[in-house]
Amino acid sequence: MPIGRVLLVPIVLALFGANASAQPSAEPQGRFVVVNGHRLWYRTAGEGSPLLLIPGGPGSSHAYFYPGMERLADSFQVIYFDPFGRGKSDRAKHPGEYSLHRDIDDVEGLRKALGLGKIAVYGHSYGGVVAQGYALRYPQSLSRLILANTCHSAEMWQQGANENWNREIQNQYPEVWAELEQLRAKGAVSCDPTYQKIQGRVPLLSLLYFYDPSKSDLAVDTNSDVFCQIAGPDAGIVLGGDLAAVDFREQLRSIQVPTLVLAGRFDRVGIPRYEVQFKTLMPQARFVMFEKSGHMPFLEESEQHDSVVRAFLRK
């Protein structure tokens, strides 16, 4: 399926592209660079130590980071990019080419292609899964690690993005849930277009991703081929694909690069019950809970978010 503004299963949004109701100015044009045999789109803003933004999904472009993260460009070189299969970057000839491992390796390939030394990475939602994998595979390439509203394991993803999400539908939209159950009884899975169309009647952004629903006027820019390949064809119910095997919990303590973990008190995807486990899993990291945010503190509590991130990157 082509990239489009679609409502996929919940964590895709964590992952999402954004268009606020007050339209920002047009984003400056970027460039392309060849990484591991395919072209990736990227753009840099500002000067200083590099900060690479890894978007969520799996399957989302960089778009939802702009213009919010542009605020940091007055002090750092902010690097936006569209991972393989997303946004303006090249598409695979077959969905089987998309993988978590490739996403991790492409971050390193992009760093080298841009001629950068050590970089700080900001991984949001699924991007934080990529960032954890990157920190473990390429520790020599990192200067700082920021994990924003992400998951440390398939268990955490399943409990937040799936179990909690589906409870919300059952409790708040029982008539929609009844239709979905009827569809599943006929053999449908959550990536099926008909399932997505019915589920799309639920205002999932305001229901799941924001403390303040008035800030949830966003559009999703996600390639469903990427999402359904990496998260599995029934990812909205049972996590599959590469993500089903993710479990960083026993390895996180070994990450020695300075780390900042960000969470939102009202995040119903990266749920606080699991987010606080990072405190024990990564006692070496700084943990910050944003009390009036959902899945995107950089939009809901932007001033506090920027202050925390700036102080961390300047240490």
C-alpha cells in the first residue's frame, strides 16, 4: 500500500506524521544520500553537535517532528531523516526488505554518509526501539541517547499499544468493538483495510495520545507496508514481525553512553506502568515524567521538554 494519511493500529501514531490545525510554514527542502544501497532523504537545521531524530511507526516519516524540534536548532545541528520506505526516501521492491535490523544499520550508514563523528540520537516511540538497538550495536558512534515515549520490550508494546488500546475501544466505543469482533470472526486481521476503516471511526489521537485533546489535530503519514512487515499483519491485536522478538531489558544496564528517558503521565501507548521500569533497567539514565503530556511531550509541554533536552545535551 502507498504512503498516505491513514489510521493504522495505535502505535503507528506514536510514530506519526503531524499537521497542526495552525499550519506551520513550509519545511525547507532536504537532500538525498545513498545508504546501504537505497536513497534516504535528510535535512539539517542549525549548527553545533549533531542530534539525529529517529521517527516512530514503524513506518512513519520525519514530518511530525517539524516544526516542533526545530526549536533546538538554535544550539544543535538537528538532523531529520525519513527511514527506508518512509516519507521521501526510497521504497522497497518487496515489503520483506523492511526490518528493524535494517533500520538500525541505516542509522549508522547515515552517520557515516554525512561524515559525522559521534552523534546524539533522539528516538521517539518505535524510533526509541531503533535507538536502543543502535546503542547496543554501535556504542562507539554515540555521544548521547534520548529515549522518548518508547518500549523496552515486546511485552511492553503488547500491553500498551495493544491491550490498553483495545480496552479503550471496548469501554468507550463498544459498538465499534462489536463490529471489529464480527470482522475478526470472519478471519480478518488488524492490518486489513476493512478493519482499519472501521477502527478509524475511533478518534484515537485524542483518546490515546494526548493529555490535552485540543492538541490532537494531527494527520498520520505512515507506510502501512513498513508497519505491517515489522510489527506483523495482526499487530493491533498480537504483536508480530521483528518486534515480537524485541527484549532489551537484560541489556539496557550495559549502555554506558549518557542516557535520558522521557515519558508522559497520560501516555496510553507507552504506558507509565512500564515506562517507570526504565528507572530500574537503566539506573545510569536520567528519567523524566511529564505530568501534563501523553505520547508527545515535545508538543504538549514544549518548554519543559526543551529545557530538559538542552540541559542533557550540554552536559
